[in-house]
Amino acid sequence: MRVRGAWLSAGLAASLLAGMGASSAAANIEAVDVGLVLAVDVSGSVSDERYGLQMSGIAAAFEDPAVQAAILGGPHGALAIALVQWSDKAQISIPWMVIASKADAGAFAERVRRAPRIADQFTCMSQMMRFVADKVLPRVPAQPARTVLDVSGDGAENCNPTTPVEALRDELVGDAVTINGLPILEGNDSDLVEPWYAGHVVGGNGAFLMPAHGFADFARAMRQKFLIEISSAAPGERLR
């Protein structure tokens, strides 16, 4: 399958086709409450087991009745979402999908569980933010009332980028994007990840951190984070 000038692997193509069971009504929606990009770290520190914990955590959140109620309870009753995996470079794992029903949420969860890993060694967050700004956000299929980039990972930038992470964060924030962080506190750098995310990653209106205390805690943190991001019912945690 060919998308935007690039050939997709058979596994990724299957992931795209898996979502075709979502409601046809979603395709006709012109406005959504949130345009949400999930940017998931799949660098070398993320084992296959840790990758599975991240994907199952995201999927479980979208099967959760409270999360579904938050999606459907907004003024537009709909959410646009895309999943990006990133390491040395960023790639679209699940293209934009509009969720406007419980069936849509379940279909997205199933696509997440089936999504093949697209991984390499390094943690290149600057490159990911540039990719999201240039290749993902301009293609949102419905006008969002709010735009959120949700970044999760277990380490700091280690690619020596030409443009610092915080400069790209400020560029996105200047375009009215809120960037929230889910630092995963596990491994040798677990004490450093949360303050690094606070200083270099999060920004914008209502931005917050929601740490996961290890990959085993990812599902809990992601569910709580979604409830805040989707509903805006709570201001979230203040940066520490």
C-alpha cells in the first residue's frame, strides 16, 4: 500500500484496514472537540514487552466507559486522533481517525493492539515534533476546537538535534497546540525524565505532566491523562 509517497509494510497496511469498520457517520463530521496526536516512544530502551504495555494501555483507555463518555460528552461529541511512533525518526502508525461513537472507540483500540512496532535506537524528540508539525497536524480531517500533542517516553532527547526540542515546542505552542507529557519513570534515568519533560516538552494552554511510575503503570496514567485531555474537566497537574 502506498500512502503520501511512502510504501507501508504489510503489517501497517493491515492496521490501516482494520479501522474500516468504524462508523460511516464519523467520516461526515466537520468539527471535533479535540484533535489529539499520540506520540509514543519506541526507541532502543523500549523492549517488546514495554511496547506491548504501551499499546495495551492506550487500547484499554479507549475501551473504558469513562473515556468514551468524555469523548461523546463534548459539544461536538467527537474526537480526531492519530498515533505516531518515534525513535530515530517518527512515522505514522495509525492515521487520523474520527471517533464519534463507542464503536469507533472500540475500532481504534483494536487498531492500536494490532499496530506493528516501528522502532530504532535513539530518542529523537526534536525530529518527532517537526514531523508532527509538518506532516500530521495539517492533515487533521475535521476542525478541532483544541489541538493536543500527547508525548510519552522513558528518556530525554539524545540525537543532538540542530533545532532544540524546546524551540520546536515553542513553535507548536505558538500555533495553539497544547503539548502534554507522560514521562515513564523506569530505568537508569528515571529520576531525570520527569524534570526534563517539564523543562523541555510540555507547553501551551492547560499543559500538564502525568508521570507513569514504570511501564506497568502506563495504562493507569494514560487513562487518567485522556480523561483530562479529552474533557478539559480538570486543569491537570501543575508543572513541578
